[in-house]
Amino acid sequence: MIKNLYIKFAFNLTILLTVIFFYNFLHAEEIYFDLSEDSIELKTDFNGKEIIIFGLLKDDHETLLTVKGPRSKMRIQKKERYFGIWINNQYVTYSNIPSLFFLSSSKEINEILPESILINEDLSFEKILNNKTFNQNFIFKNDQKNWNENFVRIKKEQSFYKSFEMKKVKDKLFQTSVFFPTNTIPGIYNVDIYYIRNNTIMSSDQKNIIIKKTGIGSQIFDFANENAATYGVFVIIFSIFSGFIAAALFRRSK
């Protein structure tokens, strides 16, 4: 009889724990957010595009939003003067860097997450270059930090790295408007929302914005990427042919 009571107790306890687990799973960390648009067409007359991101806030949580563009290699250069001529003598090339990085949070980001998470998740302008591979054509002389800071500064000036105000509506909703500049590159842009509590990311969700070229510009772009060698030869031939035409017209005009 005692054995049967033990089995019954264990069975009931299993059911109770299962119910508690699924209740917490379904209700504790739900996320809802959406985009005013999830695609952008880069036409010849494209001069930038604004997209609104909105969603629900969660009680006792901070909210963080990021928009990250396709990762790529990026180079910054330093000009130096030689014999009266300014040339790009030094450069640093960073690898695996988001081509665009927008950030919006309900509170100062350094106050809601520790530095280790900011670095590992690429959630800070100032720390985004940490743990990234790079190469340079010179030896650093205690100025690597300056190069990193200049890289971030340049990207901010170009409107590719930017922080936005997260507007709250009656502490229930958030809204952020992000602007994609004129020279935004095609690709998939990740929009991530994080709920944060006690300096820990409790849950997250992601949506995508697809940015693509359209028209003749799209065909040229695709051809150049898929047939780089052929495209290069074509550009050289076209340049030579254009030079001959220009020279002929110049002689005829004399």
C-alpha cells in the first residue's frame, strides 16, 4: 500500500511540475513586435527610407532593440603628406563587421547589461570591434584604440551607426523610427528585440528586413557579383572604347 501511495504521489508531482513548466513557458516571456514594412527596394531614385518598429513592453523588464546589416569587411585609411602630396598611406581592415547598426533601448545600455554580454552579442557601438579580426599595413604604436574610435565615429557620421530614442506609450508600448540612408547596401537586415531583467537577457525575438536592388541597377549588380572577372574585363574594354570615341570627337571638333 505504501508503494502505491508513493507511486501516486510521484505521478501527481510530475503532473504538477509539468503544468507549472508549460504555464511559465507560455506566459512568462512572451514578445510581440512588428515593422511598418519588411522590405525596401533600392531604385535609381532611392534617397533613404524610414521604417517604424513597434511592440509591447513588459513589466519589470528593460527593452533593447537592434538593427544589424549584412556583415562584411570594412577599411578605414589615414592620409599622410609626402613631398607635398596627400596619400592614403596607412589602413586598417576589419572583418565580420555589421555594415549598419542601429540601437534603441528603454534605458542606458551600460546600466542594464554587463560588458561581457555587450561584447559577445555586439550590442555596443564602442565595443563592437572587440574580438573582431583585422589586418593593417603598419605596426600599431599604442593607437589601436584611436583607430577603433575613429572607425565608429566615421560610421556614425555616415548614419550607419546610430542610436534612436525608444518612445514609450503609457508604459505599455514602445515605438522607434529608423532611417536607412541613401547608400544602404542590399541584403538581409536583422531586427532583434531583447527583454532584459537583472542584467540578464531573459528572451529575444527576431524579424528581417530585406533590402534589394530593382531595375537595370539590380541586373548590373547581380552580374558584377556573379561574374566578377567578366565584369572587370567588360569595364576595361568599355573604358578604352569610350576613350577612343572621346579622342575622335575631340579631333573632329578642331
